[in-house]
Amino acid sequence: LHSLFLGNPGTGKTTVARIVGHVLYEKGVIAEDKLIETSRADLVAGYVGQTAEKTRKVLESALGGILFVDEAYTLASGGQNDFGKEAIDEILKFMEDHRSNIMIIFAGYTNDMEKFLETNPGLRSRIPNKFDFEDYTVDEMVQIGLFTLKKQQYHVNPSSYADLLKNNLSKDNDNSNGRWVRNLNDKIIKKQAVRVALSDSYSEEDLINITDADLDAVRL
């Protein structure tokens, strides 16, 4: 079941991993409905011998479920004297010894993950499943943004919001997809909140209405 989730940030890799975990548990493929998220900071220690023990504890915590290693390529980015290699070796051994009782998902940028796989000949052969997460289209990002605001009970003009998002995205696209949309919405909500807070009086409707002026306040 070990897998690679490849793609830019904000494309839903962690969310899909959680959904996969629920489905596999419901189907009886894995013993527990749990997903342990981890990264280099949780696995690599600063002294010889500590990394293997630290990594093993994280791996053992995920037994029966899924271990999601975010930005896994960073384990191999520290050079010859880095302890990341020790973490990789420990993960490889654990994957083999407990292959029927754990699913490990390695996630990260596509190109960086290819380099990660090349650092150890045993990695690629132990990870049979690969899933590519494409960037969202602009229209999909508009849908995500509007859906999120609606979920938070805000009202906004859809066409004005779409115009703002497309404008800002064309000038400030950091390829973080859904995360970029979330940050844009946070800026809009802050502008709306400040405007309402500074007004002499406001109604309940004012608290949930995002005006075109609020949108223009974050336009690049």
C-alpha cells in the first residue's frame, strides 16, 4: 500500500490521505482509522544514534494505520553528514518488517521527490503506488474560495470575487493552490472585520456581508 503523493502545496494531498485512510479502514484493509502526519523535524535528531530511535517511535505510533511523511524529500537534502539518511534507512527497514500492518505515504514536490527516490535503491521498489496531484485551474480556485466563504457564512458577489482572485493570482502566484486561496480569503475577511469594527453602527447582516470595497482593499 505504500505510496507517493506528488504535487505542489495546497493540492489536497493530506486531505486525500485522510479519505483513503477512512476508506481502507471501513473496508477492513487497515486495522485502525488513523493517520499520523510527520515531517523531517519529527524524525531527524541532532546527534548520532538518536535519529533511528526518534524515527522508530513515530513509525510505531502509526502501526495499524497510515503514516503521512510530508515533504519527504527533505530527509535526503542535508548532504553526506546529515542524519536524514539514518531516518530513511530506519523507515525502509520498518516498511519491510511491518508491510502488512502500516501504509506509508511519502508526499512532496514532484521533481524533489524523484531526487529523494534516487538516494536509496530500496525506496522506489518498496513504493509501488504513485499519485500525481495537478495544480488547480483558476476557475477551480474561484470555486474553492467561494465555497469556503459560504461555509463560513459570508456573502460576497461571485463575479467580483472571481475578478479579484484572477487579478491577484496573475500578479502573485506562489503555486500553493488551495493554500493561496485560503490566504486570500483571510485577507478579505480581515479587511471586512476592520471596516465593520470601525463603523458607528452595524447590523447582523453587515457582519456577514463582504462588499466590493472589501475586495478592492486587497487588490494588487
